[in-house]
Amino acid sequence: MSWESSAHYYRLINEGVRARLGGVASAPLILHSFDFGQIAAMQAAGEWTALRQSLAAAARGLHAAGAEGLLIATNTMHKLADAVTEAAPIPLLHIADPLANALVEAGHRRVGLMGTRFTMNETFYAERLAAKGLEVILPQAADREIIDRVIYDELCAGVVRDESRAAYSAAIGEMAGRGADAVALACTEIMMLVGEGDSCLPIFDTTALHAAAAVDFVGS
């Protein structure tokens, strides 16, 4: 939902369509861009009913504008994915599905989950992965606080700090010590901070995987 990760989505989807179709092909996209400052404040205040209404209204507007499929370019707001599917009679490309498929195809079964406090602490995301036979391992409570703070205070503001990267790397190492065999970057901004060289575990980036699913949808 922050424009920081939305810009990466836009680039990845268009690059994928161009690679598939050649020439100067690009993706036919309709973008509803929220004021993330308002979204973050509503999340912090627990105003999920109002957020549900906002997502539903956006879905209806995109459908009316001609969209044939929808994606919510954020992990956290998939807490309200049902509001989108109920609001518009077109497919929703759920962000957790390409992640789960990629993990299973690569032979992983125990995944460390890094995201906002909502994604890590609530069940809506872990249950979606568990349905594909995956066990979720969460960072320790203190690490979850750091991960969430860095997302909202730094990454969503376009700030990338080496000390935050080191903290994320340490959290990944701690989960590996408890049996995680892969790590999911389950917040669309984390890819700005953490790459393969920063992790002792294979990384599965939901931004890239979700964008690739959008490319498959456009090209189908």
C-alpha cells in the first residue's frame, strides 16, 4: 500500500510482460493508490471496519473502470481479502498463494515469516500457508517488534539502514536455529532491505512472486 513497494510492483509487472511479449509491450494496469499515512493510522487504531469499506470501494471502482482481475499490493491488507472478493465479481490474486506454491515446489516445509505485526501475530496469513502443508515459524517477540517498526518507520518512508538489515539478518538466523528452512519476506517493502546475501536461508520475496502471478494473469 505504500508507494515505495507499489513502484516496485509496477516495474516488475511491466518488465515481466515485456519479457514475455517482446518489443515495447507493457501491462494494461488500473491503479488505485491510497494515502498510506491514513491507512497506517487506521491500522494502528484498529479501524478495520473502515479499512474494509475502503478496500471494497476500491475494488468496485477498479471493476467499474474495466479491471478483469485484482491484486492487493500488500500482505497485511489480505487480512481483509474477503472484502475485495465480495465487492467485485472478478478474480483476486491472493499474495500468499504464489508464495505457498513456490515454497512447496522448492521442497520447503518450515518457513520463517517476516512481515508487519498483523501478518506475523494474527492467523489469516499462516492459515493460508498451512492449507498448503507449510509450517510457519515466527520471529521471537522482540524481533517481531523490530521488524514491524522498521517497516512502518523506515521502509515505508523509503529509508534503508544497515543496522536494520543486520537486525533482520539476525532474526532470520534465529528462526533457522529453530528449524526454518526458508524465509518469506511477507511485507512488500522488505525486499528493499533484505536480499539473498543478507540471509542464511533461501529467500522468498512476496513482491516478486505476486508480480509474477500478475504477469501470468495478464498473459493468460
